[in-house]
Amino acid sequence: MLLVSQDTKGNPKKPELLRLSHPTHKKIEEVGERIVKAARVLSEAKIKSRRERLERLEIGKDGDKDDRSSLIEEIKHWERNRKMCKGNWTYLVVRSPVPNAFVSDLTPRKIFVHHSIVEGLNASEDEIAMILGHEISHLLHGHTAKRHRNQMISNIVLLVLLSALDATGLFTLFSLPMTNYLQRLVSSANSREHEEEADITGLKIAALACFNTHVGPEIFGKLAKLSGKDGDDVIAGWTDTHPLPLDRLKNLKAKSSEINCDNVGHCHGFLERYREARRTGMRRHYNESVAGGHAHRSFDGHGELGAETGAVAR
């Protein structure tokens, strides 16, 4: 998405950013700090689990060669993610009536959020965490690069097929609307798959950051009311680039029974300590501890997120 709006004469104008001291900006930044650090913990857990699986593989078997190569590539991928999550992140809160947020690999360590997510949808901290966790997950999974690569492959395949079947070019000319529609269907299906993957990973990140994942997905119910899509539009489900909001709400609510902060060891008692730290001015200390070294020592619970070797690391 381009953050470029226009004035009344149609000329581009610079988007208006909220002040760092603005309550909405401060709220987003507080949530974002916890989410980014939790994303780093997730990356480290992925690395650890894959290294353990790599060590267990029996050297010398042909079947293990492919497994080893795959695991090595995954380790490299998550090591890049861990490095990407380090350092200070910048939160750019844009004044816009359209609720949106995104993270781009073209602008490292920057999160863009439209202020209407908080002020228009009245999003809670748990709901903001769901949105930010989702957006960072796109970055972790490399969805932007995959989308561009898939689009390029699709264009090449289509060009080769049309060239082979239609030397005159007449069929190509008259079939353009249909081929464009088919390309859009394929692209939308890939995009929805990416969105669903980012939803689940975002839910895990929010849980690791000790947010309430039973509540966070409610943001999609609010988006459903805003967009007017109730989840029953089958045609829209085929052609939209995002799953229908109520479908996302339903799926995430079901997943939250396993993916929640109750199953994360370092979250036990955290919220009470965090609220007290905020009251006494020690908030940053707890932002660092929730997903820092303390988190590694406390990965000893159970269930979906309880241990580094559990589902969170697979």
C-alpha cells in the first residue's frame, strides 16, 4: 500500500503522522515493543527446534539428505528473521480513516499503522497485538517476496502457453479478460493462504508477548461490521485477497483454545507485574523481560506454546 494521499487539487501530499507523545501512538508503541521481542523469541525457538531435529537425523541415509538440506535452509531463514527483529523499531502512526497496518522488507524495522485502528475501531491492546503480530508474520514468512516470485512465474507460464497455442495473437487478444480473471483467482488463492498463515503465526506471537488471544481476534469482527462482509459471500471468498473477516474470527477463536498465554510459562503473573511496572514507570524493563532472556528460561510449560519443542517451534 502506498502511503500517499492527495489534496483537493489532486496533488500528492505527505501523510500526517501522529506525534510521538500522542496517546494513540504511545499505545501502539507499547504493544509493538512486546510483539517485536516476542517475534524474536519465536525465531529463536524455531532455530533451536530445527537444530535439534538436525542432530537427530541419522547420517548416511539417502532419505535424510533431503531432510537435512531442508532443515539447514529453514535454520538460515529463521536466523535471518532473528537478526531482522533485533534493534530498535520505529512506529509510524498515520492519520487515516481507513483501518490498516503493514510492515515491509523495503523499510526495515518500521511498522506503519493507521490511527483509525485504535480510534475508529476502538481496538484494545489485545486486538492491536493481533494486528501487529499478523503484519510482522508476513515479514517473517517472506510473503512479499513469494508473492512477487509467484506472479513472475505465472506471467512466464502464461506467455509460453499463449505463444505455443496462438501464433497469430488473435486468441490472446480476445482471451485477455478471461486470462486476467484466472490469474487473479490464482493470485487471490495464494494471498489468502499467506493471510491465513500470518494469522496463525501472529496469534502465536501475541501469546508469546502475553496478550489475551481469546480477545485479540475480535478485531476481525469489528472489521466485518465495517466492511459489511458477513462471511456468507462465496464469490467474494474466491476472489478476495484476504479471507472473510468473520471466517478469520472463527478460525482464530478456535485456535486460541490452544494458542494462548496461559500455556506460556513466562506469562504467568506477568500482566499483574506489567501493570504495576507501568504505574511505577518501569514499563520498559518488563517489555524487555517478557520476550528476552527471561522468556527462554520459562519455556517449560505445556501445550501449543509451552515448550520450545512444541507446536510453536514446528
